Amino acid sequence: MIEPDFSQPIPARIERVHFIGIGGSGMSGIAHMMLEEGIAVSGSDRSGSATVDRLVERGASIAIGHDAANVPVEGPHRVDAVVVTSALWPDNPELLAAREHGIPVLHRSQALHVLARGKRVVAVGGAHGKTTTTGMVVVGLHALGIDPGFVNGGVIAGLDASSGHGSSDVFVLEADESDGSFLLYDVAVALITNVDTDHLDHYGTPEAFDQAFARFANGASEAVVISADDAGARRVRERIEHERVVTFGEAEGADVRILEIRTGASAACTVEVGGERLELEVGVPGRHNAVNAAGALAALVALGFAPADAARSLAGFRGTGRRFELHGERRGVRVYDDYAHHPAEVDAALSAARTVIGDGRIIAIHQPHLYSRTRDMAGEFAAVYERVADHTVVLDVYGAREDPIPGVTGALVADRFEHRDEVDYLPDWQAAAERAAALAEEGDIIVTLSCGDVYRIIPQVLAALEDGDEA
């Protein structure tokens, strides 16, 4: 992976830009917004996708595969900047071509900073729940009559987009803490969902990780919104010196206090804000989503909206892409995908699934994400899956930005199961799909979990379910 160079000056004027890895959820959203700004967009990705197709339909020029020739480096079509992510390898030929020809290389967060300049920015940071909470804030603002600009890590149901240009002065973005880029933005309202120590490859120590969140909060010009329940958030709260802090959660004394949570196909709760009791409901399952909704409500209140209006505005939220997203049903078995890639996220996702399946069983397909996380958290993953799922199929590691670590495979997770009959380690995807389908019975669900490319196995799972029906 590359270390982002945030000292790279951002060009005062950008008319042409090239994205390396344009098909990613965050990158594609920024590319769409730049197209809306009238900026000529080119890019590349390692494979085609519906996301890439949509950008091409809107006028982007996109090559499949990475090659130095993809980057317009000369003549009238020379780009003003190349946009990258931290997941890029240092020897990427397009990155090397840009540097060789003196083209500024901007991290995606710097490109997002360009789009958000001069706006009233609501930035959502945290270890878990960022994409969902960001989507909730955007949906709430629309219901309140505000058309915000936004960039999110997943497509927002109902808006069918992960980004939007917006016509108001409010801009909502999902802020990435993994590489420190969430500190770049000029934030009005900083929302922290939770703080679960991670990304120590970048920060080095838990102390430095917490301090980064404190800097993120203290840099907000209007307000900080932060969980009153999460242990990590409480640690960070002690470092926050901002004069306006709005807390949310079940803890006594929270400014937006959750009094009761009810779960099923949707998440609902009673909250108390300023002595007023309100009902809050969003169209996604799980206790964690009731808490996310309380955080979104707190952010809307911090922006100046009346609590009752803000609570009503969130009722239209129906989820975001890759967050317990239904992909199909065969012979009474529903197949979902979820972005969960940390033990706490897996716990939340599977616990939410448990509230909607009745007497059915959960068959999980786990793709470990990052070699370092798999090495360090194999036991935690195994414990969560063994406790919440009925059976787990483990794939091999999706390395993303990391080089392989000798001896680190998906077997590390499977080997930590206490009951080995509840897990299979199957690095071959076809074998994994067939095993999950063979286990599933009517009323069960199969759910893939990872922020890697595990969702690509879903057609194989659906096909295997069909084959099982014919047998």
C-alpha cells in the first residue's frame, strides 16, 4: 500500500482528473460528483462492474486493467490531477506515470475536500456504522427539505446513489480514519459513532489512534456528536475540548437518550431529547441500527432542526448497499451480503439477522479481510461466528493493501472454533458455495461477510441452491 502524501498541494483549478481504481465505492462517488461539476473524468479499474458502467454512461472514459498508457499525460487532454486510495500498490504503472510526468497525485480524501470546500460539512467517523449513519443523515436532510451534497461508502436505498451534488450549503460525508485522512476536512459537525482501536499499522499505538479522533472532534466549527455508550468513545470524550458536545446512547445523562429499543424487520426506539420523548424508527433491522439512528438524530439536532421533526425525517431510511443487502431467494433460502469485516461488526450484522429469520438458521460465509487483522483477531472472529451463526464457511484472506504474511490463511479462523463441526475452511469458492447451499433449508439465510470481494460468490451460491432444488 502507499502512504498518502497530504502535503501535496491541491491544484487551484481542476478541469481534468484521472482515478486509479475508479470502481470502488468511495472513488466512484467522487467521480460522479466531479462529472456533475463539469470536470472531465478518466480512470481505470482492475475489472468491469455495474459501477464502472454507470460512470461510462455519464461520460467517463474508463479502461479495464492498469497501464501507464491509461493516464493522459500530454497534450490538450493532460489531466490536472490523479486520484488514488491508500490501497494502491507503490509500483502501480499509472501512479508511476503520473509522478514521472509531474502530475499531482491526490488522495481521494483530498479530492473530496475540493468538492466540499465552502460547505457546511457533516463528517461521520467511527470504527463501525459510518456508512449506515451517513445514509441516515442524508435521508433525514432530504425529508427536512434540504438537498445536501454527499459522498457515502455505499449506495443509499431510495436515492439509488452513493453521492450527490446537492443544491444546499450542507455536505455530508463518510470520513475514513484508517489513514488519518478524516483530519483533512473543514468540518462543521463531527459525528463519532464509536471508537474501536484499529489501523495500528498507520497509527502505531492505541494512544495515537484515540488522539486522532480527538483532533477530528476538536476541529469541528459547530458541534461534536459522540456516543455516550461506547467505551472507546468515552475515552476520546475525555480529550475533547469543544464547547458544544452532543451525546447519544442508552447511558444516563446522554443528550439524545435511548430509553427502549424494539427490533424486528425494522429498528425502533423511544428517545428523550431535552425532556421530550420521541419515537424513532428506521427501516433496517438490529439494535445497532437503533443506536445509529439516535446518532443521526443527534447530528440533525446539532444542525439546528427541531428534535421531533428530525425524528420523523429518519423514518424513510431503508438501508445502504452491502449492509445486510438481500440479493436473492432460492427454494425458500434468502441470500444476503454484508460489509462486516471486524468482530464487532460481524456480531452486529448477525444479531440483526437473527431478529428477522424466525426459526431459520444463519449460514455465514466469512472472507477474512487483511492478513494482519486475521492474524490478530482470528480467535475473536471464531468466537463471534460460533456464538451467533449456526454454521460458518471460511474462505481465504482478502489481502487488500497488505502483502501476504506467511502462515496466515482463513484456516486460522476455522482452527479457533471450539466445535469444529460448525465450521468449514474452503478456500475454493465453488466448493464453499456448494457447501453453504447443501446446508441450507427452507427458512434459512446465507450471508456473506467481508469488505473484500466476497459478494462475487453470491451468483455461485444462488446457482448451487437452484441445482440443489433440481436434485
